[in-house]
Amino acid sequence: MSDSLMIETKGMTKEFGKFVAVDGIDLRIERGAVHGFIGPNGAGKTTTIKMLIGAIRCTRGSGYIMGQPVGSVAAKRLIGYSPEHPAFYREMSALDYLVYMARVCGVAGDVERKAIDLLDWLELGKFTESKVGGFSAGMKQRLGLAQALIHDPELLILDEPTANLDPTGRMSILGKLRETSKERGVTIFISSHILGELEHLVDSVTLINKGRVVAEDSMQNLKEAYSKDRYVLKTSDNGAVLDAIKARTRSLISDSWIDEGGFIHLVSQDGVSLKRQVVEVIRERGALLDHFSQEEVTLETIYRRKMGLEAE
Ligand SMILES: Nc1ncnc2c1ncn2[C@@H]1O[C@H](COP(=O)(O)OP(=O)(O)OP(=O)(O)O)[C@@H](O)[C@H]1O
Ligand SMILES: [Mg+2]
């Protein structure tokens, strides 16, 4: 166990009867990181998160938050948590609710001032006295974030915090999370299905499927690994150019196809020779080259390939 890590788990497992929902997960999340936790429905994300926050016990293995065993009071104090489906006391005002939660967490000092500042920051300043029952999904999500931050946690654990929001609401929450990470130095562990947005927030990811870790790395390493040996080009005569490249450089290319957007994809371990051949073929055919680059992979592509939905 290392207390230089914010989260560390070793073989963390959860069984519900005979069903293994989380199967020996090892996590090592650095302090200050923004870490994405992704996987399909039923992969075990929420179950893992519930073990991390100490809401349920692991069947086997262990987990630590800054060296404190998960479920201990010391570990819980370090965590701010926003659940998948936040539930509130409908009749309470946003401010009363936050003040109440702050007191439950043992926050000292001027709790009301702190709650008002937090609501202002989350653009709920006009609704401090409004009953939570009348809040929209986006407002509830923001209040959930306020509740998770009220005691200045070291670690923010968020289970799909933008799932029910429209694009504007999502952008706003993601902006707040970026600010929380940069300005408050809070470590963020976030599960989400919205990979296009997550990609611009996280610096590392864990991908799980059927309770097991399928991939774990920094975004940079993953992107490099997945764009290596992959090229895309677009020409004025894609079909003929691709046929000619294949005829000339059969052994250079291990895979090739033309996508729906009209881009030729080439997989080759010898990029230098490939570039030379491409230039020659285009000149010979009298075609025009519109685009040539290394493939830029998105988190969505990495996810699809790792999940076997697309060829690796
Ligand atoms: N209390 C429980 N009893 C029995 N099975 C459970 C329980 N909680 C979760 N499971 C099962 O464990 C598996 C993992 O569920 P979990 O909620 O962790 O998935 P998830 O990755 O969060 O999925 P989603 O993306 O849909 O939120 C699922 O098959 C689920 O049905
Ligand atoms: Mg879930």
C-alpha cells in the first residue's frame, strides 16, 4: 500500500451470490489525476465506486484512499461523492440542504457562507431558497456536485455526473470539474458513457468489462499506441489510388480500407516507405492529394477496439 497514491486497490472483488460483479480489480490512481472509469452497462463501475466510498464491502481484496482502508472513517472523510442518481429531500431549499450536509460532514466555521459561495460558483446562486423538489435534472446534478464538494474533499468520485444533461449542461459541469481539478488540486475519479467529452477532461483512464480491467493507461500513451502504424489519406481518386498502392506495396501494408467519410486507412509498420510509395502512386495516377496524416484516435475508437466492436 502506497500513500503517494490517491486510490489503490488490490484484487478488489464483489460477488452477489454466485455472480462476480467486480473481479479482482487493481487500481493505482495518482494524487491530482483526473481519471476516467469507463465500460459498458453492467461492467461493474458503480459496484466498484460503491466499494471505494465504503457503501458496500468487498468480498475479497483490498482498497485504500491515501493509504486509509476503504470504508474507514478516515477514508470516507477524504471523499466527496456524487451518485449516479442523486436523491434529495424535496421539501428542503438548496441552501438548507447544503448546510445540513455540511454539518453531517462536520464542516467547521461559517457553513452558510461556504454553502452560498459554492451555490454561486455552480450557478445556483438565484435558487438558494428554492425547494430542491422543483429543480431540473441539470440543477440537481449541480447541487449533487456542491454536496460532494462542501467539505473540501481530496478526492471527488462521480458516477456519471452528466448522464441526464443536455449538451450545455454537460459543458458547464465539465468546465466546473476542470476548474476543481486545476484550482483546488482535487483528484477526480469519474465514470461516464460520454466518451467524446470525457476525453477532454481526463488524463488517464481505466476501461472495465465484465468486472475486469481491460485497459489502464494515460490518455497520451493510449493515443500513441493506437495511432502508431496507422495512416489516413484522401485523394481525388481513392479507389484507384488504393488499388495501385496495394499492388505496388503488398508487403508494406497489413490492412487497408476506405471509410464512409471517403478517407483511405492504411496500416503499415514502415511509415517512411509507405509515404514514398503513396507520393509515387498519386503522381503516376495524376490524382490530387487532399489529406495525408497519422490517424488521430479518439477515446471512442480506443473503446470500440478494446471492446472488440472494431478491429484493433
Ligand atoms: N445489489 C446487487 N445484487 C445483485 N447484482 C447486482 C447488484 N448490484 C449490481 N449488480 C450486478 O452487477 C453488475 C455490475 O453492475 P454495476 O451497476 O456496477 O454496473 P455499471 O458498470 O455501473 O453499469 P451502468 O453503466 O449501467 O451504470 C450488473 O450485472 C448488475 O446487475
Ligand atoms: Mg453504473
